[in-house]
Amino acid sequence: MVKVGTWRGQEGGCRCALFNVANRILTHFQRQTGRWPTNSRFSDCVWLFAERVQTVYDLTEIDNCVATLYMGYQLWTSPVTGYRRTGTRLRELRSLFESGITARAILEPLLSCPSGANAIEFAKILHDRDFDVAGVQEDPQGHVIGFIFRDSLQDGIVRNHLNKMTAEHLISDATPLASLLSIFKTKEHVFVLVGQHVGGIITRADLNKPPVRVYLFGLISLLDMHLTYWVKDAYPNDDWKEKLSDRRLKNAEKLLADRQSRKQQTDLVDCLQFCDKRDLLLAHENVRNSLRLGEKNTAEKRLVQAEKLRDLLAHSQQDLTEGSSWVGVIEVVEWIETVVHTSDDLVEKNATKSAGDNQNRMRKSA
């Protein structure tokens, strides 16, 4: 039996009932999981729950405490029940931006002019507004019949430079925001149908707007969380410490001490920086293969790009393509989505297997 007081570093001062309940919770945890927890975050949770349930000695109630404790320890899934927390899947994040946030959130009204307008005069209007493209109407109150590019308006009237508007130029204002990125991989702008008529335009520059940034930051946050999960999985018992430089390890330990001083429940591995987790996983061939990251150099390039995009988002930089291009940014985003989707499936399978193993142990011990 591991004595809780010893495990906690001889902190002492606990009442006998508190000690017994904490020890009992740990014992029941060991019966369900087949191991003793070595994590300081879990230790703190045990004592917190022991203070609340020190008069509880019913195994069923303690079992519920253990399940709740481990749900806090394991961010996404409970190894006891296999339950996956709501809001931690990529499809749930995308669903939010597919059903609730659409192209309507970032479109701009389409500036249009009569087809008979003077081309040079209208080109000046577009230049003053820094617009490259505009719609064309048969008359001032009519529907949009096509579009023109500012650079083409060199002479004559606007009608002489008209481009036909076809289905490939159009999207609905109900198009999910999460689906827009792939569209702009090959297009610099699209016109938006508002109802039955063309009424808006979206350009690549509009991808810098807050609604898109919220999705991108949420996606990269999911990636970061998955990296943490796999570091824990690939390096049990904090074996990853041997892989980090002394400077990086001290930085993590300092951050852990700062968080603990503010009474935050956290782990040393949770205090690693994105680049630390990146390097640890790139060094682990099995994880790279499981997540289908590809060749080490390619995966490193993508993760570095993901980290740079995260920094641009976190610091509210005006242009998310700084040092890159929209095609490059969109390719990185698509790569992240693929990796997170793959990891999602593996996390689910691990949770289901863990829950099944624990149920078998409970049947055998019953």
C-alpha cells in the first residue's frame, strides 16, 4: 500500500478520516486501472476530493469520485468509462462553424456600376477605394449581370470590359465558414448570393477577419492539445525529460511552479512549449507513423508553420500570411485538420480499449 502522506511528501497535518478516504480512493483507482498514479496533478485532486467525501465509505460513491478525478486528469477521455468530452473533437469544432457561422459573417457588399458608365471614371473610383473588382448592372437599380477588373478599364464604357458571372464564381451566403478556406486555395475572390441575387463579395483579405481567426485558433489549440496527449502516451513516467535540454526543462519547471503558486492544477508536461512537444514527437517514429505525419523533415516544416500561424493569431497580427501566402496558409490548415482528425480517431479507440480493460478488471475482482 502506498501511504498518501508519504506520496505527498510528508505534508502531514491531515485528519485520520481524510487520510483513510484519500487512501481508499487511491486503492480503488489501482484496482480499476492496474497501476498507481504517479502524477502530482492527480495527487492534488485526490486530496481535494478526500476533503469533500471524508465521511463516504461506500465503494460505489468512491468509484464515482475516481471516475471524476481521472476525467480531470485525462483532458478528453475517461479510461474508466471511455466517455469523450463534448467540444474536444474536430468535427464538433467544424460543426460550430458550419451550422452557426457562415460566409454571411465576413462578406462585404458588392460595389457595382451601370454597364454604360465611363470605364476610366469608374476605374478611378475603384482605385480610390482600393478595389480590384466590381459588379456590373444593366441599369443602376438592376441585378448584377457580370463583373469587371479595375486594370481592364482603360477606355470606352464598362460594358466593353464585362466578364460573365458563372456558377464557378458564386457561393451561397449560407456556405459554412470552415469550408471557405479550401475555396480560396485556388480563387482570390468569390461573389456571394444573398437570396437569389448577387449581393456580396469575399476576397482572400477577408480571411483575416475575426470569425476566421477564431476557427483557426481553435483548430491550432486542438492540435496543441493532441500533441500533449501523445507526448504523455509516448513517454510514460515523464521519460521525455531526458530528451529536452536543461534550459527547456527548467523553463517548463519554472512555469509549473508559477501555475502551482496560483493554485492551478497542472502537470509538468502541460507546461511544455509547442516547440518542445513538436521535437519530442518528431523524435518518436511510432507516433509519427500513427498520426501519419509523413517524413520527419516534412512534418517538422508543417509543425513549424503551424506554430508561426498560432503566433500570428495570438498576437493579432493584421496579415496572417506574413512570410507566406494564402495558398501556403491554407495548405497548413488542411494538414492540421488531417492530423487532428487522425488523432481524434486514435484517442477514441484508446479510450474505448481502456474502458473495456477496466470493466474486465472490475468483473474479475467482483
